[in-house]
Amino acid sequence: MHMRALIFKNRGLLLSLPALALVKRGKPSAASIAVGLPIAIAGELVRCWAVGYSGATTRNDVVTAPRLVTAGPYAYVRNPLYIGNFITAIGFAIAFTGKNCPVMRGLLAGGSLAVMAAVYAAIVPHEEAYLRAQFGADFERYCERVKRYVPRGKPIGDPVGEWSADVVRTAESKTFATFAAMLVTLAVRARQA
């Protein structure tokens, strides 16, 4: 199996490592929770917006896409789901590290985001290779109009795809459970710190 495919298949496990570091070493404060939690929630909302368009295929162990979705957040940026994940991670990094010394706060937050960046640096080209092979010139035109990580000011015209709340409810059940577990852990750690 190609290394990028292996990383893609195990992305959930790899991305849980930064969360575990925050849970184990973080020392939240009321102020850090007040600042970080709204950011984490905003990231989860971006993720839900993206998943509602991209569908349940976001949970597969291999890259798959029945169609090239260019509507919703995909009309602004090619990887809105990952941007949502980064926003959520930034929020939790802030929330969990309020009472940590500045060096440890920097290590936890910077290390968490570095792990995410490394995982995404491997899997985004893997996903794009699949989309390029699957959708050819349509994907190339999309790439010319929409950047990987920097959102456009206005959405592209002729978007393809529809948002589905049912997809969010079913496809995101694990993400919602993980988010809830992080909230419970944050509350417990705040009492201990």
C-alpha cells in the first residue's frame, strides 16, 4: 500500500494523537475555555457544513467520490472539512492549555497543529490524485478557480451538490461523540487544574 493511502486510511488514529496530548498534558482555565470553546464549536460547524455537501464518503478508508462537489463551502475552498478540523483543533488547544506555562502551551498547541499539517500534507495530494483521475478536466478547472486552503471572497458559479442534514447526522456520529468526549474531558480537567 502506498504511504499516502496508508496515512489516509489511518488518519483518524493519527489525528487523535494531538487530542490525547491535550487531554493528558493540558491544564485548562475558565478564561481559556471561554476563548477556545467558541472557536472549537465554529470549526465543528464548518466541518458539518462541508460534510453535508460531500456526503458519507468522508468516512471511508479509501478515497472515493461519486461526484465532484463544488457547492456550499467547496465553492470557496477545496478543503473546507480540513479547515474546520484545524479551527476546532485551535479552539481545543486554547481551551485545554490556559494554565500551562507558555512553553508547554506552545509545545502542545504547535505540536498538535504540526501533526495535523503533516497528516493533511500527505492525504490532500492523495485525494486530489484520485479526483484528478476520476473527474479529469472538470477537477482541473475547479482547481484553477478554487485554492486548496485559502478561501475565495465569492463562491464560484455553477456549483454542484446539495446539503443534507441526514448525511451530517449519520456520517458525523463519531465526530459528535469525539467532540462530546472532549467537552466532558475539558470540564473534568478544568476542575482538576
